[in-house]
Amino acid sequence: ATCGGGGLPCLAPALFGGADPKGVAQFLSPAIVTPPEGANLSPSSASPSSASPPPFLHHSELPPSCELLLPSPVDPAGLPPLGAPPPFSSAAMRAAAAKLPQAVPEEEALGAALAAAIYSCRLAPPAPPPPPGARSAADALAAGAADAAMCEVLAACDGLSASNEMRQSAHTPLWCVKALLDTPPQLGMFELLATAASRGDGGQRRVGGREFGELLHMWQSLKLASLFAPDGAWCGVGGAARRTPGYLPDFILELAGTRCERPTLLRLREQLQLLQRDGPPISGEALGALPSLPPHLRGTMIACLHVLCRIEGAIAPLSDKASLRSFLEEHALLDALDAEWYVDAGEGKEKGCKGRELRPQYEQAVNRPKPKKKGKKAE
């Protein structure tokens, strides 16, 4: 829908909702689809450099240089103006949608496009102070906008009686954007693993504990393990048999990039490129090489090994206890990890993990939180 006869500055709420299965009307919030009071949205008010480009029929028709359509820099308090502050940026929506893979099913593509459309609306909440360790206030605002957009897409999907696949494909990318822009937890074991990565012969890059934690956070948040073949080779979205709808790494990063700071987007792209390297198959049976590993950290440890191997460029399989023990000994991790996890700092290893006191930071799993399947629209 157009406002004032020019561009595409707002969405038509009637297209994004309806009556849910209980007969209750569910639509987008008026605040994100109504132009601000006093805004002049006539065609003459928009400068040629900021005007929206002509609409495209399908994301596959977008030019490769679609990123250039985005104004720069992005105003952290809201979307870039088109003559006046608009409630919707069609250029931002198309820039994100251009990264949708051709191989995704129609329901998934529709849900992802819905996420891009709503995230391109005016969703900037009141500016909160950035959390400790946050990349910037602008990134904190972008994460907050993703949180608000999740409520909107759930309401729209309710009103549209959307399929589970479409609903998940609309909600999951926004959840991942928020996760990637939030600050991941930092643990001492990440420092140990980052140091171990620098000892490898095939490593092409040095990372610190903080970046190792960010890489692990991305690996878990985007469920990247499901995009690799059983032999550890990258197969991507089109070739993945175990992928869950909505987990579209390139699309998710570009969606985040429509609001976050440019350096943040470049860093996320670099980290994703590293994690897309081929790696070794890793079996859960191999974790017998770590008798003191707490059971609730098994999944985290496998994810850490995947990240460590991709930093190093290692591809030798870790499929049994002997191969993993040799790998850990080579990287001086066996005793170091035990001392990091337990208060007794390495004593009593013959007992394994039973009867020993874990340090408080390791009492719970470091797994990614699961996205909520349902939610209530914010009032």
C-alpha cells in the first residue's frame, strides 16, 4: 500500500492479519504501520538518493548490488528517512530478502519475507542503556527491534492462520537476529580452547576467548551443525537434510545488517565464513576421552570441538575415544579443562565427574536457549 502517492512508506495492516482460529482479530500494531504525525511523504519531499527503487516481483530478480540501496549510515534511533521519517523502509526489506536462497520451500520463503517486512517497519523502542559488553547502543536497539518484531509476526501469523512452517520461518530469523546482537556468556573454558587453537599447525587465524565465545554462540544460535554432511563437508541450506525451517544463515545476517552497525555486520559475516569451513565428523561416543565432563555439558563440548576444528582447519575424524584423547592431549586440554570445571582444580580425577563440586558458572548447560513457539502480542 502507498501513502501520499509516492514510494512504499508503509504496509497495509489488512494484508498482515485477520481472524485467528478463535475468531479474534489479529493484525499488526497501528504504531508500526501509520506514518508519524506531520510527516510529509509526498514524492517531491524524497531526495533521489534516498527514494525507494522500483518494486521487484520476486527476490530472485534483485540485482547483486542490492546492498547499495541501503542508506548509510543507518540512524540507530530508527529507519533512514525518505524525505520524512517513514514507518517502513522497502529498501531494507528488499536488501534482506535478496539473500533468501532459491532452494527454500514457498512456505518458508513467505515466512522469511514476512519477517523482513515487519523488521523493516518502525520498531525502535525507547533507547535503553546498552547491556555490559554490548557492541554498541545501536546494536542494542536493533536487538530490541527484533524482539518487538517477533510479537508482531506471531500476531500476523495468527490472523493469517499460517501453517507451522510459515510461522516458524517468520519467527526464527528474528529470534536469531536478537541472539546474534545480544552479548553471549563468557567462560574460562573459552580462553583455554582459544589458546589451544593457536597451537594447531593448520590454523589460519588467531582468536581470543571472547571471540571463541561469539563463534560458539553463532554455531549454536544458527544451528550450523545441521548444514554439514555426515562427513563434515559444508552442504549449505539447499543440501541440508536435517535443517529446521527458518534457519537461513545468510538471510539472518543480512536481516540484522539492515539495523545493526556496519562493523558488526562485517564481523558477523567473517565469523560465519570461518564456521562454514569443512570440519571433521565428531561422535558423542568420543567424549569418553573426558571422564570428568559433566553430562549437561556434553552438547556444549561437541559444539566447542566443531568451532575449534574450524579455526584450525582440522578435518581428521574424532569418532572414538582414542582419537579425541589424542587430539586433546596434543592441545594440552585434558587436565586444563578438568581444572577449569571443578573447584578441586584437578584432584580426584579418578572419580570422573561424580562426587565433585562444579564451579558455579558450569552448573548449567551453556546451550542456546530455544525460541518460543508461541507468544502474545505486546500491548
